[in-house]
Amino acid sequence: MGWRDKIKMYLAMARIAGRKFLLAALLPMVYFGVISGYALIWRWLLRRGLMKSRGGWATIAESTDTPNLFNRTV
Amino acid sequence: MTITLGISCFYHDAAAALVRDGEIIAAAQEERFSRRKGDPSFPESAINYCMEEARVRVGDIDTVVFYDKPGLTFDRIVHSFLSVAPRGFKAWREAIPRWMGEKFHTKEIIVSGLHESGIGGEALARIGYGGPVLYTPHHLAHASAAFFPSPFDRAAVLTIDGVGEWATASYGVGKGSRVSLSREMRFPHSLGLLYSAFTYFCGFKVNSGEYKLMGLAPYGTPCYVETIKNYVAQIGEDGAVTLNLDYFDYMGGLEMVNDRFARLFGGPRRFPESRVTRREMDLAASIQAFTEEAVLAMARHVRKETGEKYLCLAGGVALNCVANGKLYRDKLFDEIWIQPSAGDAGSALGAALAVQFGHHRVARPPKQALDRQKGSYLGPRFSEREVEAYLVAKGCAYRKLDMAERGDTVAEALAQGAVVGLFNGRMEFGPRSLGARSILGDPRREDTQRTMNLRIKYRESFRPFAPAVLAEDVETYFDYSGVSPYMLMVAPVREDRRKKRTEQFIGEDLLAAVNQVRSDIPAVTHWDYSARIQTVHAETNPLFHEVISRFKKKTGISVVVNTSFNVRGEPIVCTPDDAYRCFMRTDMDYLYLEGFWLDKREQPVVEKDDSWMQEFELD
């Protein structure tokens, strides 16, 4: 392996390690900072949340010929 | 000419399907190629096969469609965490990197092959796929897989599974080239997840052990039904299921149920592979009874709301053939058709069909023999030349059979009590072996169930085997008069064929129960005198039909034992090599390999090596 390839390899390894580190740091920050905070407001103040929901048949209108149905990811 | 490639992957049981001008050309699960059971990864090999079968290149494909809308699924996941936070961090830490890695990049993975190299990924970009990547709603894909291949021109459609995006069940109507859904049940209330929760609690694997729970149920008594209804889940008059989420952990945890659930049912979950106790048998019977009640209530509601005479079913719960049998006997609908690949793998097919008929406005082709599913023989086939080349290269001892002697040779071996591997034509699409990749046995022998479970399949002794019966003789053996080509209906063995059990089974010794003779076809009669029927039709599988016809001539019985060609934890065999290796590892006596006959005693001696048992993770 030439020195250029070696540098490329080390850079790639550093990038992977950096991404892992960032993700490891970011995940708890987002979860305990944003999600949990919002969740508490959402659940307790707005009285929303799936834990209190009930099963039932909700009305939808979904058909194979609905225009643009297949183009969306949501 | 319009060609659509349907893909399902990233969750469990990845698959690909190719549809041309409304006709299903090919469909296969990735696990059959990768040899990893329930393989969820991008189905490169399955895509490769589908294109090979259709003799098309990537550039010929008009549309590629994914079976799910990832944005909606992520929305549901975030809402789940919002409902349990600050609990649930461990699950969050596991889920989010997966989303960042692949699920957010579905389109990129499909188009440019970032995920892995190979025909499905890299080649799509390299060879030049320039068309759109589309997305179907998960349950619309199920519904399309249920209706479009069915024999009906119009029918009610009911889908029930664990969860797909937000929906856990849905119903609507299929008419001609259109499927529309009008109602859905939403997460977290799910009949499929409830069944999976009990599967997990009884020590079996979620998403693969559900059928074991179903097989265990007849040994138990449904004594926990009231407990389930009082504490865990309720069924509305319209079949809607409401779960008490205080007992479950799947919203934000890594397990299906919590300690409260365990306390309610008398202690911690059964440790996987440990002894099955009476509690698990009773729990299995109870959740099975609950599920049947819910499915029947849903079907009643769908009948009332849609007014349709026929019903199409799909979704993982539609693989519960005991519930299907009850639905059939209830006569709510004149006829029922169930997608043989009812789980998520079948959604690849459903998505492709939905786009063909909905997006491309292709006309729906007329039905063939029984329906539009081609007997579900949609996988790879191998020519005699290919097989012979393999056998020669491998140094196997074999005999080529004339066309006229094929059925008779297999039937004669079965009549002598031998166990035969049958490798014949195109591989099945779906979880059941239907006579293309099957292990066959004599149903009259008392020891067949035990022998095949323990010495050939290496699996739990209590698990029942299914009968494959000539379609024209089904009423001779069972209280059933319809067709069941996909082994998705359970029906009782006729009273006049039953034998009284010598003792009431009340203990925990499953082997003693298994050994009791229950009818004149004991190997395929379950403890409760039921059987999971496959009706065999000459139109869809002529060789298999001939084998059973010849067996009938020799023995007077037109039923054979049919089980999947694999060992426990292994995906069903796909290639001649998979089949030969499985044949040599087990106590099978003969192998029919696409016109060639292999006798175990004549094969080259191989050293006894059980290390392969580590190759497959137990299911």
C-alpha cells in the first residue's frame, strides 16, 4: 500500500470514528434534551400520547389510483 | 410493455418481485439466496434472480417501488418515543443509527447501490436505471398482494399484521384493477404485536416463532383468555383490538413485554430452548383463542361494512391458518383467498402490483388455473442439464429417471416408509413448501412425525406436519370441501378416520402426546384432530399430483406428509447444492432432484461432521 492510500485509509478511519463519537454524544443530547422535554409537555400539558390511546377503526381513503400516492415518502 | 420491480427490505424478510404487464413473472425472498433466515438486507440476489427470470436488464425496468413509506414509519417511531420518554433511551440509541444509516436513504440505496455492491444496488446506477423510485403505503401493498393475484373480480380485503407505518390492520374493497382501503386500526393497538408478545413470552423468536405458538396451542387449555381480556387486551364488537400498554414494552423498550406482564402470567418468560411447560401450552391456547375471536369479529365487521361476498386476506396474521380455518367454517364469506406470502415478503409483490395497476394503469390479466398467483411457484428453477452437471462435478451417485417413472419412483419409496426430498421446478414464494422444495413422508406410519422432527428437521417434537392431499380427495379425509393450495387452512380430520386417544393429555410430556395415534393418517393429525391442509392440483404442480396419485394406487391413501426442505433455522433450500447438502446432513433416504434419483446409501461417504449445525441460528 502506497503512502497516499495509507493517508486515505487513516482519513476514512478518522471520519468513521468521528461520526461514531458525534452520534454517541448527540443521541443522548437529543433524547434527553429535546425529545424528553417536548414529550413531557406533549403528554402532560396537552394530554396527548399513545399510551392513553384506544384501539378502533379510523377512516382513511387510500386507493391504488390516488394521484401522486406513490411519489411521496409520507 | 411495462415492467415494475417491487422491493421489501430493512425490517425482516426482504424480497423482490417483478411484474410485467400485470403478470407476476418472478418473486423470491432474499433469505433463500443469502442462506440467512429472515434476511432483512437489501435483496440484491432476489432482484438479480427476478431480472434473470424475466430476461430483462435494469434499463428495461419502468418503475421500482418500495413497500413502505419510510417518512410515516419514522413519524410513528418518534411518536412512540414521545410517549415513553425519558424512558426508552436504549431503544432510541439502537433505532436512530439504523435510520441514519439506511432507512432514511432508501431511495439512494436502491438507485446508487450505496448499501452493498451488486446488481440491485450498484448496477441500478451503473447499468442505468433512470426511472422513478416509488413508495406504497405498507397496508396498501398487503391489500394489493391479497386482491390482485386472487381469482376474484371484486372482494373485500382485510390486512392484519404487527405494524406497517401507523397501521396495524386495514380493510377495504378490491374491484377490477383497483384496491381501496377505507378504514385502518393504528399503532400501538395491534393484534399481530399482541400475538408476537406472547410468542416472545413463551420463549420463541418474534417474527418467526409465531407458527410454533400456533402449533403448541392444541396441547393447552385456553384458561388465560379471561385474564387476557380483563387486563391485557380487549376486542370491540367491530373486531378493533385495544391493548393495555401498561403490560407491554415494545413502544420504547428492547423487549415485547414488561415485568407486570410476567407477574400476571405467573413468572418470567420461558428461557428459549428450555423445556416447554404447561403454562406455555395454556398461554398458547389462550392467545390463539383470543386471536381467532378477534379475526372473526373483524371479518364480521368487514362483511357488514363492505357487503362483499368474497374475502382476500394478507398481513402476517393471515398466516395463522387455524384462525383462517375457523373463518372458513364460519361461512361469513362465500370464498376466501389468502396471499401465500402474506407477511412482509409478499408486500414486494403487492407493491409492484399496486403500481402496475394504479400508476401505470395496466389492465388486470385474466385468472389462470386457480388464481393469478401461479401456484406461488415464482422462484428459481434449474434445468436437468444444470442439475446433472452439478451431480457429476460433485461426484454424486445418481440415476436419471424417465419421465414416465418419476412419480412412481417417489411414490414407491414413500410407500416403503422412506423419507424423500423433492426438488422439482420453480421454488415457492412464501414461507410454505408446496411440493417444489419439500420433504415428503408416509402419513400412515406412527413414527413419521417423531422421526422427521428429530432426525431430519432437528426441531421440536411437538410440531405437527401438514398433509398434501389430492384436491379431488380432500373431503375423503377432512371436514373441508374447498381448495387450499397454499397450505393456509386448518380443518378437522373426518370423524370416521379418527382414533380415540388412549389417554387424556394433561401433563407436560409432549413426546408422550405426540406418540399417540390419533387417526389413520397419524403423522399429519394434530393433537386436536386438526390438519393444515394443502390441496394438490394437477394444473399447478403435475409431478407432485402424480406422486400422490401413485401413492394412492399403492396404499389406498391419497395423502403424503409435506414439510419444508430445510433443517431448523435454515431457509428453505433454493439450489441443487442447498438440497444435496441438506440431504446429506440429515436422515433423509432419497432425493429427487429435477429428474434424478439419489439414494443415500450410494452416496460418497462423508465424515460425520455436525459443525454445520452452528451455521444456522435457531429460529
